[in-house]
Amino acid sequence: MKLYYAPDTCSLSPHIVLRELTLAFELVKVDNRNKLTADGRDFRLINPKGYVAALELDDGQILTEGPAIVQYLADLKPESRLAPPAKSWERVRLQEWLNFITSEIHAGSALLFNKALPDAVLVIFREKLFRRFDYLQATLAEKAFLMGAFFCVADAYLFTVLGWCKFFNIELDRWPALVAYRARISARPAVQAALRAEASQ
Ligand SMILES: N[C@@H](CCC(=O)N[C@@H](CS)C(=O)NCC(=O)O)C(=O)O
């Protein structure tokens, strides 16, 4: 498998999952500005959507969309318990979290990268995001990870998108459970390895 990624982006989530599962994979860096891969190919020919993450399977198929990729990966090694079994009620709960993260936190944060937006609009988006953080604070004050006691693929995703707060000068201290949650996940060897690998390429 090959993971097409760009540093400091949402592709860190499937990257962490690949390492948590100890699956064999190759990392291919993408320059998101010129849409070229590190080996000089046009990334839009690999993923016509033009964004990371994209996972190339050994049979050549390309899978996109972070929530789909991480579930596909977790199902390759169900014994890892990174996702509850398909068709279980718990799996629906996982999908509820993945959808919340992708539509409310990931998409909500991505807007803040837009330098063309006037400050008054950014304030509105920030406040909306903060209400989502309030909800996460209440949830994670009660449990170590989103699904309870065990780390799951949604935690890799939430960890990734919360990491962007540093780019927006958002201090997470206002949500102490989120600070503790990030620290807990950051200490995982697979997470450290993913961050090191992305920094060194
Ligand atoms: N819906 C996609 C969104 C992926 C996405 O937003 N990728 C960003 C990085 S976090 C990107 O590569 N943006 C570059 C672009 O859109 O040109 C997913 O959830 O995987």
C-alpha cells in the first residue's frame, strides 16, 4: 500500500492508523500547492479530487476520504480493535464520531486557514468551533478516548485536526480534557513514529 500525504494535514490520521496496525506501507509526499508527488508525478492523476489523503492499494485501486480510509485499514486487522466490527451498533457509534470530526471539526477548522475571509467572519467560525470543543470537553472529561477506554481510528483523526489549533493561535487550555487527550495520544509510539517520519521526509 502507498499513502499519499502532506505534512500538517488530515493525512496524518490514516498515517497513524497504518502504524498502529503495523501494516507495511510506503509514504509518498505530495506538494499540495503544485499537486506534484515527491517522485514528480501529477497527483491529480492519482486522486482527481486533488487532495490528500489517498491510499493506493496493492491492486492499484485508490481509496480517498479519511473516514473511509481509516475504517478500511482497521478492518484489515480487526483484532487490533481500532474499529468495532462492521454491522455492530458500536460501529455505528464510531461512524457518528468520524462524521462529527469530518464535518464539524475538520471542515470547521479548515475555514480558518482561509486568509481571504474578513476577521468578523472568522470570529463567527471560531465561536462555532469552540462550541464543538465544549462538547468534546464534556465527553472527554468522562473517558480516555472517544469510544471509551480504547484508542480507535476516530481518536487518530481528532488528534490530527486538534493539532491545527496552533496555526490559528487557539489555546486549547480552555478545554483541559482536550489538552490531556492530545497528550495521551501524542505519547503513543505509533503517533511519535508518524510525526517523526513526516518531519524527516
Ligand atoms: N473530505 C476529505 C478532505 C481532505 C482534505 O481536506 N485534504 C486537505 C488537507 S487536510 C488537502 O489536501 N487540501 C488541498 C486541496 O484541497 O487542494 C477527507 O476527509 O479526506
